Amino acid sequence: DIVTGGDCSLGAQKSWLYGEMVDNYYFYRRIPSVNPAAYGDMASYFDALLNPDLDGSGRYIDRWSYVQDTASYSQFFDAGQTMDYGLRLAGRAEDPVPVRVRHVVPGSPAALAGLARGMVIDRINGVDAAVLKAAGDFSVLSPSTTGVLMTLQVRDGVGASTAREVPLRSAVYDLAPVTNTQVLSSPGGAKVGYLNFTEFVDAALTPLDNAFRAFRSQGVTQLVLDLRYNGGGSVDVARRLASGIAGSWAQNQTFTLLSFNDKRQAENIRFRFDAALGPQALNLAKVYVLTGPRSCSASEMVINGLKPFVDVVQIGGTTCGKPFGFQPVDHCGLTY
């Protein structure tokens, strides 16, 4: 375990966590009164302390807070790596059957096995994928360690009658937050850039800058930003993306304001559009953003942050609706 110091006994961790949440949790007034001894691990105790209130649609207001081991958190957000199969399925309740592949991460085990967007997954480890979808349980795609074998029954498309078995083993691989960058010509002759952006992590900064430079050198005057599968991440990376789009239209203007709970108002942070991007900023007056229910958090922040300065044309489904940010805190090998 990664230990950040102090007593890491279960009781001591619970005491620390409660104090941390009373001071820093945005909904600290709504922490339920629970018996710490009733919980045998930190994850279940943490969940028990979260705001139990529901929103107007019957969902938890705080359905976002989570805990994971610090090593995997740092691997993802700091090192730009993750560990799984690199396979993302269209498995939400509103998605159609048969279950299709919606995204394959370049360089992942799924990509190396030849899987691609649009393929049909009929069975996973012998279980009908439609059954897993109905149960809302695709945890099989999130192995706990490397080298875990998963066997898929795959068809090349909905109309394909022949299925084949594809074995995958979980592995660590680099994230690919910027994929499928293209420059297209519109019927009127305008150069249109397309950018599929999947993660707001530090590893995205260099490929983002490179994509903007390439767009500018090729005379791009319009941009399609695909955020359909972007669940969010770093506010600073979101600002960098928005700054590269807006350029001089929003220079030094407020991109977003982060507001803490009433105990910590002195720590509120104002992020301004980055004026230092220079040659790679596109200076666009309009951007087309592709969205869906998986477009979340920092993705929504980019849309809202740009709207006062750029004509944002949103195409696709309603976004997830997450107006809250995270501030990770590490303790005794866990990140809350």
C-alpha cells in the first residue's frame, strides 16, 4: 500500500476521513449520522458519508464522489496510463441491442486484437452481452490486475452472421486522449477540423497542441469537437482546450470559477483563458461540439466556458449534468 503517513489502522482512517469531509466536502451539512464500526472497509464507510439527497429526477445529487487506490489514480491522471482491455461498449440502458463497440483505445489489447468501433459483441466469457446490459453490469471489462483473460464472441457488424472468438488479456497501456484527428473540406470549400477528445489528463496537452498547430497550418476555419465519450478530468486541461479554440476571442477572460464550500471561500479559484498559446490557437468564432450522456464534467465546462465568447453549436444527446468538480485527497494508499 501507498501510505502517506500517520496511523493507517481502519479506525484511524475512519476518524481522519470524517474530519476531512466535515471540513472540505461541498455537502458537509448533509453528511449522514452513521456508526463507523458498522463498516468493514473504507470504501463502504466513504459511501455512507455522502450526501443522501436526491435531485428532481430521483438520482443522488452526489452520484459522483468515489474512492480508488492511489496507485491507479496516479497512473491515470499523472502518468497517462491505465490498465484494462481498452474496450468501451454501448451498454447503457438506452443503447440498442445487439451490444456494439463504441470505442477502442489505440495501442490497447483490444486495438491490437483488431477490434473496432461498430463491431458487435454477442458474448463475454460465455455470457450473453444483452444479459449483462440488462443487469447494468459490465464489471468484467474492469479487471483488478494485468494478465486477466477475457474471451469475446465478436461479429464485424450487425448484418454479419459469422462470429469469431477473440481472447484479450488485460494490460497497462498509454492513454490516447486525442484520436482520429482529421481535416475535411466542406461543400463550400472551408477547411473543417475534426478532433475526438476522450480524457482531460496531462498526457493530452502535447497532442492537443500538436493538433491545433496542424489545424492552423492547414487553414482550418471550423472545428468539430467530439466529446461524446469524455467523462471529464483536469480543469487546467479543459482551459487549455477551450483556449486553443477561442484564442483572441476570449483572451484573459474568465473560463470558469471554482467555488468551494462556505468554510473555504477564500480558496475559490478563477481560471482565465490562456493567452500564451500563441501560434497554435485557432481563434474560431464558431465550434460544433458532439455530445451524449457520457459527455461529463470538464466536457460540459468547455461548452459552458466557451459560450460567452464563441458560437457553440451542440449536436447530439443531452450531457450527463455534473456541475461539480473533484479535489483528490490521498491517505493510506487511497485517493478520495
